Amino acid sequence: MNGIRLPSEDGGWRLYRPSAAPLGAFGAAPARSRVLYAAAHVAAAPPAEPGGGPVVDWEATLGFRHRLWGLGLGVAEAMDTAQRGMGLDWPEAAELIRRSSQEARAVGGRIVCGAGTDQLPAGRAHSLAAVTAAYEEQLAHVEGCGAGAVLMASRALVAAARGPEDYLEVYGALLRQSSRPVVLHWLGAVFDPALAGYWGHQDVDEAADLLVKIVAEHPRKVDGVKVSLLDAEREKELRRRLPAGVRCYTGDDHRYPELIAGDGELASDALLGIFGPIAPIAARAALALDRGDPGGFRALLDPTVALARHLFAPPTPLYKTGVVLLAWLAGYQEHFTMPAGLESARSLPHLARAYELADRLGLFPDPERAEGRMRRLLAERGVAG
């Protein structure tokens, strides 16, 4: 390969010569030492009719999930990585949950699915009862599909709650009626500014106190807590406070290697958006932990952090654009198209850097195809690669 000219953030150019050594084929059973979920994205296709929005490409979307299961990873379905609240509405999410749960049963794949309140109209005040009923509807749908539920943080609950006691009321009602243990999701304001003050406290430590109280009151109904604060020290403190048997799922896409590896006493499991793009490496690393080789685990996973930090750079909610770009470059879908048009949300230099970092990790099964698609993207946006 002669190389491809990539645009830089400073307005200049650099010549990059793509890798000729992609990761080879790989398959594995789920890891024994950790529970690892990849929060999977949705593959979209251009609309059949001019002026319509992108539609879900079901073949590519479900095919990507089968790829994750084949690598031994679980699938966290219909989460924020799938653009919940950013292009994917509840009816589409409900269908995604139904189809993915059916596919998971067919292959024995592990799956959990997001249950929230996004069927409530945005920009309107809702009562606490309405918020609870919305959660109940989605929880019933997830469990009716045979999947475990992730109780997602709710913008509507932030707006409706008068204080911490309202969170206790809502989550207590949901946990009392759940048919199986759920995952409680604490999505910090860095991922969604509308969730600032979740658990009824602006102070993060006070918020953690309330979350621990909810878990302590319903320990057999909580499989784990998913922490997405991008604050590793607070996550370590929280996992020390959880009751025995309640998992701490890291959502820290910046410091996941050290959190999953653990400190020799406690370790985090994982539910991560970055695990979709780096799935082949994450799966290999998990086997190193099963062998009791934390050094080997870090040697595999640490080099992926530069890509993760790049994809999740501020504004962090736009990480989804890079995730979909890499899936398209890798050949897992035929279009770089996203619900709500988010394929245009990141700059071309940002996308070019994502391509380079992923290629250096060997994440493209066919580097020539990835290079060709990157050239096409540059040309479509008026730049010659």
C-alpha cells in the first residue's frame, strides 16, 4: 500500500500507511473470571424514500451481535450506544430488544436490555407516577422477551423528582416487581448533561450513598450497578461498598483495563461501548484473565485505550459516530449512516484519527477495504485522500 493522506486537526495533512497485519479469526466461549458486555450500536441504512430518516438494517445489526456472541462477549442491547434518545425511539428500541433477545436464545448468547422512560414526550413535565409507569412498561417488555433488564437513567425522572426520596420510591417499586435481578445504570452528566443531579444529589458522593442504599434494600433484585462516571477512583470506592454478590460493571471507557484487572482484592466487570469496536482484543484479553495472567490482559488491552479516549473525547455523547464509522470500515455494515444524521457529528480529522488508531490495532479484517472506504468518505466530503 502506498499510503493515504489524512487530514489533521491543525489543518494540515499526514501520510499514513495502513497495516498489512490484521488480527486473525478468533472465537471463544464467555470468560469465566469476568462478565463482559459490549453495548452494541445500531446499523442503519439510507431510507428507501427521499426525505425519510435512516431505517434499521436488521441483517447488519443482528449480524454484529452474533459476532459479539461468537467472541464470547455478552450484548447490552438498546442502550445509549444504540442511540436511545438520540435517534432511536421506544417503538424501534422495543423491536430491537425483541429481535436481539430471540437471536440470543437461539445461540445461547448473554444479553441484557435497556429499560427506561423514553416513550414519554420530551420537553414536557411528567408526574412521578407517569415516570414509574413508563419504566414498568419497558421493564415488562424486556423481561417478557426473556432478557435481563438494565434500568437506564431517566431524564424524565430527573425533571420529576423532588428529592432523593422520589428515587427511592421509583426504584423500590421497580425492583419489587422485577422477575429477575436487574442492572442499575448510573450514567453521569459527562455522557448526558440532562442527567446532572441523578439520585437526587448534585454531589456525586451523596448520590453514591443513595444508590448504595437502594441496592442494600433490594440485594437479591440487583445483579449489579453499571457506573458511567469516567471517575475511576469513585468507581473503586463504590464497588467496595456493594453487598457481596452485586457486581460493579465499569462504564469507564477511559480506564477500563485497570478497573477490570482489579486491585488484587476487587475487580469490575464491564458493560462498555468501546467493547464493540475492540471486541476481538477484549475477547482475547478476557481469556488471559481466565488463565490468571493479569499482565497478559493488560498487555492486550492497554494499547486500545488511545482509541477509546479518542472516540469518547468531548463532547462525549458523540462517541457513537466513531463506533459506527469503525464498523463500516471493518465491513460489518454497508453504510456509514446513523439515525438522526449523527454520521456528520464529528469532524473529518477526528474520523481520520479514529481510522488510523483502529488500523494500528489490527481491527480491520481487510485493511485494503478499510482504506478504500476511508478514501471514499474523504472524497464524499470534498477531500482527496
